[in-house]
Amino acid sequence: MCDAPVSNAATANASAQTPLRVAVLVSGSGSNLQVLIDAVQQKALPIDIVGVISNRKDAYAITRAKDAGIEVAVLSHVESGKRMGIKTFEAHANEQLVAWQPDLIVLAGFMRVLSGSFIDNAPAPMINLHPSLLPVYKGLDTHQRVLQAGDRHHGCSIHVVTAELDAGQVLSQAVLPIRHTDTPDSLQKRVQVLEHHLLPWTILQIAIGGVSLTPSEQASSILPALPLRLLIDA
């Protein structure tokens, strides 16, 4: 159990690491991107955010990235003004990612479904932040669905991205108890607090070798069983 995204000991160990090159894909406000930016600026994460790709030209995440001096690629519309199709988006995104050469690609509030071909040919492993305790409630409207089901707990998960939607290896989860007063909106806000803890904590574990993205390595008895869990009463 942990109630903070980064421990002092882990931060000290991280300071000696070569920064992990991270690219982030976004679609919206970018609150999780901001958490990563803040953690880097505070020297709490041994990463270098090498670039941000947005599939929406009006995403506030673009402003957050530019304010932090991070390179941004906006892949929203083609020159004619028509919204960019997924194949065109993936072609441009792959070209940009290859140019940046990240060690890790993070989907943080990214709202397009990527093809298996794009995922398989990406220049680095890809992880996604999903607002449910996978494997339950894949897809959309997770907060409403968990309330309708009468579940006692909810949370968020970080998993390896595969061609099957929200089905890759779950690396970590953060859990909270559902309150009888919760609505989908209030639950969304509470889970977002968990997301802001879980994402930098999980990336730190990847950076320092506490979590492996390679199944053969994860099978080793040296590494803890997945998913790693944080219990946070947000």
C-alpha cells in the first residue's frame, strides 16, 4: 500500500538513472501530462518527455506541453480541414515517434483506438491509463457502469497496450471504496486523483526496473507479481 506517487528512497535511486525517454499521446485537458511534467521539474521522475502528440487541435494538453518547452505534434486535421482519419493519423504519429526515439509511449487520456499494426510497429512499448480495475469495465462509461453494478470498489489501471482493447498485461492499479453518495461525476473526480498518483508511480517503477514490460522477465521470481496495487481513499 502506498499513499504517495514517489518515495524519497526511490527518488534518490532514480537520480542516478539515465532518463527514460517518454512520448505522450493525449486528446484532452492533459491533467495527467501535467502531473508528469511537475514530477520531472521536481526531479522526482528520471524521465525526459521527448514529445507530445495530440489528435485534437483544441486539447489543453498542447498548452501544458508548450509551456513546459516540450515539442508537440498536433495530428488533428488534414490541410483541407477534414478530420484526420485513423490511418493517416497513425502514419504521421509513427513517423514522429520514430524521429523522437522514445523508450516508452504513454497514452494519457488518448481517445482514439489504435490499430494492431500501429501498436506492433511502434518504436517503443506502449502503456495506457484506464479508469477501471481491469479486466472489468473495458471501454467507455466506466464510472456509470460500476455504479449500476453496485460494486464496492473502483479505481484505475495501467496496462500494456495490445491490439485487443484494454486487454494487455495490467501493470498497476489504484483502488478506492465507492461511497453511497457517489455519482458518475463525483466518482470520475475521485478516480482522477488516483490516476495522478498511479501514473508517475508506475513510470518510476518502469524506469528503475521495478516493473518489467517483457513477459519473460516478469516471470522471474525477482520481480513482484503484477498488478502492483496502491490503496488510496481519495
